[in-house]
Amino acid sequence: ALSNLGDLCIEGNQFDAARDAIDAVLARFPGPPDATYKKAYLLALMCEFESARRLTLEVLRVHPTYAPAHSNLGAIASWQNDYAGAIRHFTEALHHQPGFLDAESGLAHALLATGDDARGWRHYEARPAGILGAKRHAGWPGRVWEGEARPDQALVVYGEAGLGDVLQFCRLVPLARKRVGRLVLYLQPYFVPLARLLRSLEGVDAIATTPDAIAGCELHVSVIRLPHLCGATLGRAPTPVPYLAIDDAALAAWRRKVGADGNFRVGLVWSGSPRAGNVDANTIDRRRSIRLSMLAPLFDVPGVDWYSLQKGEASAELAHVPFASRIIDWTADLHDFTDTGALAAQMDLVVSVDT
């Protein structure tokens, strides 16, 4: 029961409570490898890497073929930017448990980070579609597109993972469009704030936000598969840059609002989105987000106008820092990514923890 409670607390991102439950198991029953592994996994999520590594190695001394432990070592290495070590540990995990999804995904990211695109995408493709956040519904039209030329058919490209992922990989949409008769970009509710901005993307015949709007299409594919299908690599994405544009009306409106006083303008973003219902996304956010108070030394720099570009829960931190009066906060007027982009375009510099 305590072990199960620990699992539930991990899934709910209640890491301190999870640690208490797992420690209670280990106090009553010292040494069971599964509980020791569970604590090692939790410590890795909490970025206590050295303790996590030590406990994981203890598990492997008892069960040297236990794939999750090898995968945990891979995750720790990857999060510390040791991609060679990550590749080694994830490969070992897959040797002991072929098809292990955590290891497949971790190995894919490590390979892609080192520029080994062919192997990286192959392992990325091993995961079930939608595992990163875009759950498939019964209404996906037609069949999965595999990159072939279908000039007589309509392709639905749908959002997956996070907002930044869609912004990153949509650059391949123009290449996909050349192979099909029509391309519809489908944005589930989470991705709708991108809609106005993505209308500027070359190759989009229509943007849909409801399943009914894509019912007649013959093909579908995730936006994250486009680099693999279109032959893009870490060093070569054969599309023009920039590939997105803010509409003139939004730019003009924010240019008037910001004005010109001669000071250097800096926009600040100190947090990503915690996505509390997703333990993997939340763990990523813990490694990238900081407290606004950590930026205090910046405000000693003279001649700067500071602007908040921070949306979401973290924007509330503005009420709790002594330098809040120095930060211009118009984020209540940022209704979508076109507004955010138009305000960001007025900055001389943006300091951000994320894309």
C-alpha cells in the first residue's frame, strides 16, 4: 500500500510525499530492489542525480539485467548532457528488455542531440503515436502518411507534445505540402493559441480546430514526424528562416503601445509550463524554470526598460519581488502567440529559460 501510494504521489508530482511513502517502505523492509529502484527513480526526477545514481547501481548489483535501472542511468546521464553515457545506458536497457518505451524514447533523444538523425528518428518512431501528449481520438481521418507523394489527397498535420515543439517542427510543413494535394493543420484545444501565428506558415491551406473540420481528409501525420519524413537533420532543415511572421496590424498596435524612450528594452521569461497532470513534462519544467527572484542582479544594469513576457501561473511571482515596479507587465493583453510575438518584436533582447 505504501509503495502504491508512492507511485500515485509521483504521478501527481507530489515528490516530497512520494519520498516519505517510499522511505517508509524501506524502513520496514530494508533492501527490496524494487523499492530501492523506486526511490532512485524519484531522486532522478527531483534532480538529486548523485544519490539517484548510487541507488540505481545498488539495484543493478542485485539485478544486473533490470532494464528500468539501466534506463534510469540513461536519463540521469542525458539530463546532465552526457549523451554518450545516455546512449550506452539506454542501449543496455533495450538489450535486456527490447521495446522498453522509456529507453526507446530516451535513446531517441540522446541520438538526436548528438546529430545521429537516422538512428534517432528510428528509435523515436518506435513509440506509440501520441505518447507525448497528442492522444489519438477515433476521428483521425484516413491512414498515417509515410511521406509518399499523394497529389490527389488531403493531409492533416496535427499538433503533438508541447507548444514549443509545434513551433519548432512546423517549419517542415512547406516540404510536406509539396507532396500532397492539400494540407490542413489541425490544432487540438491546447494548441489553439498558436492558430493566428501559424496562418503565416507557407503551405497551410487551412487551419482546423475541431474534428469535424478534418473529416474528409485521407491522410494524417504528427508534426513531430515531419523532420524524419522530409529528410531534415540537425544541421540541415531545408526551409527558409524566418518561417513564421507576425501580422502587420498586431506589430503596429504593440509598437504604438511600447513607444520609444531610447532605453534598451528587455523581455523576461523565467518559467515554462509545469503541465501538472503530466509527470514527464513537469520533470522537464523543473529543470528549466527558475524563480523570478533569481533575476534580481539584472536590475542593477542602468538604462534598461524591463518587460514581462511571462504567461501562466509563474506570472504571479511579480507580486512577490521587490523589483516588481521595475517590470512593465502587459501580459494580460497577450491573448495568443501573435500578441506575444508582436510584443517580443519590440524588444532589443529577450532573456528566457525556454523556447
